[in-house]
Amino acid sequence: GTVKSVRLILTEIKNNLKSIITLSEGILWYFLRALITAPVSIIVLFLLSKFIGNKQMSSLNLFDYINGITIGSIAAEMATAEMSDFWACLAALIVYVIIVMLCSWLSQKSTMLRRFLTGKSIVIFDRGKLYKKNFSVAKIDINEFLTRMREKGYFSLDDVETVFLEQNGDLSVLPKDKKRPATPDDLKIIVHQTRPESVVITDGKILEKNLAESGFNLEWLKKTA
């Protein structure tokens, strides 16, 4: 009986070891597969994003936002999918990007389609009047409107002429002429036009192209350094 018990224990240990080895091999396979699929999905997503075009997050309209989420979700699924599903996800990602690019191209050709896909700017305040109907269309209330106006530095609507709600959800404010900041033209002051600044030295290396585009040379740099 003792020998039989020992054999049962050894058999159980052997089976457990086999299970552990099988599990380890499975985990290792998943890890190795992710090492291939994850970088590929990132590279594909990066390249396709370049084809679509770059936009700041604050400039995204609802259509762009939905597209970005969907493409990102497909890319994430591609990074964790089985190898058999990897190509299906890749094909879906490419097809979706082609559709997005086609919609973008068509919206540039058709004003009606562009308004349908991306929306249009609407007036929600003009000459002291709040357009409640447009508030309903924009799905915002007066409290949110006033909060966003304060964030832009307008604490009184008496200082504002017109407010537009843009396609990306941002507010564009036209202040009254008497409340806007004075400009050099208002004060009859002649000013010199400034130019964008360029980096001419980075990490101890002189960027001669940027230096030349700025209208200077190495001699000038040596004198000012």
C-alpha cells in the first residue's frame, strides 16, 4: 500500500510538472508572438496615420475623433490577435484607413458632404442675443457656455460681440471693438516685423542651414558667442 501511494504521488507530481511546462511554453509563445505583432502594429499605425494626416487633439472634430478611436482599437486588436487573425486585422485597418481618406477627399470636393461629416460652425451668441435653438443643437447649456467663456477671459457678455461654436467643439469669440486689446495700428506706431526664431546650435553642433536661413553666418556666430 505504501509503494502504491508513493507511485500515485510521483504520478501526480509528474502530471503537475507537465502542466507547468505546458503552461510555461504557452506563456512563452504568447510573449514571443507579442514581440512580433505589437511592433508591427505600431509601425503600421504610424505609417497609416501619416497617410491620413496630422491634427492636434484640439482640432479634431467628432468624425476625426471616432476614426482615431476605431483605428486605434483595430491596431490594439492586431497586436494581441492570433497569427491567423493578425492578417484579418491588418486588412481591416488598411481598408478602414482607405475609407477615411476617401471620405476626407470627398469632403474637400463637396461642401454638403463636408458639413454632414464634420459639421459646421454655428452662432450661439450675437449682439447680446443667446440663440437657444443652437444651444440645443450643440448639446450645451448656458452654465457650460459661461464657464467656457470665463476660461477664455470673458467674464461679461457685454464685452462680446459674437460667439461661434466650431466643428471641434471650441468657442471662437469676437470681442467688441472697444474691449479688444489695442494694436500698433490703433496707436499709429510703426513696428518692425519679427521673424520666427531658429535653433542654430544643438548638442554642441552648429546647424549651418538654419544659420543661413536666419540671414547670418559663422563669423557672426563667433562674434556673438
